Amino acid sequence: MATSDSEPTKRRFGRRTNKSGKPGRLSQFKQAYQLTREVDPSVTWWMLGVAIPVLAIGITLGVLTGHPIYYTLLSIPVAILAAMFVLVRKTDKAMYKRLEGQPGAAGATLRLLRRSWIYEEEPIAVDPRTYDSVFRTVGRAGVVLVGDGPPHRIGKLLAAEERKHRRYVSNAPIILVMAGDGEGQVPLNKLARHIMKLKPALTKDEVAHVNARVRSMPGLRAPMPKGIDPTRMRPNRRAMR
């Protein structure tokens, strides 16, 4: 009986946990702050530089109006929100800075696409010599093949994958996108938005049919070379949006 009585007590008065096992909101912000500080140590001063003036303005208004306690309590959450806004913006830039130059960076960025887009977590084609890779996502705009590599090399790999896809998908647009900072490429920080802005050409039912067709294509997936692991690079989708 003692054991059964103590368990409800722990559940009632103990710390609440997330049933899904995912970290809570506070843990997410803490993790984002630590990762951002590794890339950009100035994030702490930027957050304080925004939060302190907001708090100072609130206290000043409280003194002038004769309600210092009320305005102080009111300004504290506003200052925290302002600091969190700066953190989100800094985390955005830090994430892309960490991804720049890494094989598979384009695939990690595709995680920021909305749920209406179906993306592949692993590249569908990889050049084992150069580690250039091609990722695929399917949505209302059609089949989008994203090349990750220098423009003078990735073009050939993209063209080869386009020819393979044409054999299986003849009634849907196939769009080629090169990710990177070179000429004719789409920067990583604009890649997801660039894809989501593409003009819709398919219905939801057609998207499901096209996705089933491309996933049935044989011989697309090659062994992933060492150093490419986009599954370990997980941008914070909620913060990015």
C-alpha cells in the first residue's frame, strides 16, 4: 500500500514530464542558446542589450506614473520575449553557419519545409569521389531535385537524376535546384523558402501518386559516403518559422 500511495503523490506533486520524451520549451531554448553561443559568442550581449533597455523603460515608466512594482512586473516578461526573439534570429544564422561547407547541408535544410512537402532524409544520389549529392522532395510544385555541391560539378549529377526521374514521372514537373553560394545557386538560408514559393502544379492526390512513383524507382540510393549524415543535423523547425 505504501508504494501505491507514494506513486500518485509523485505524479501529483512531482515535476511534470513530457510523455513524448521530447525536451520542453525551456530545454529547447537552453539548447539553442548553447549551440548558438558556440558559433556566435556575442549572442549573450545581444540578448542583454535588448532585454535591459526594455526593463529599464518599464521601471522608468513605473516611477513616473507612481506604479513602479506594477510596471516592473509587466516589463519582465516583455524583456524576456525580446531576448528570446534575438536568440531565435541568432540561432537561425548560427545554424546555417554550422551547415556551410558540410556535405549533406542541403538535406538538413529541407527539414524546414512544411508538412505538405515530402522530403527524403538521405540523398538519392552521391558522387563517392567528391561527395556531391542530390536530395529530393515532392510537393504541389512537382518533384524538386536539390543538388549539393559546386555548380561546375553538381550540374551533371542533377541532369543524370532528372533523366532517371523522367522515365517514371512524365506528368509532373521536375525542378532542378542547386544549393550553395555560387552563381546560379540558392543560399541555404533561402532554400526552404525558395522551394515553398514554387508555383503549385499538382493536387494533393497527385502528389501522393507521384511520390509513390519516385519511391519505387530502383537503384537510386547509393551508400552514403563518410562525412554525410544529414540525419544528425536537425534544425529547430519551430524556431526557424
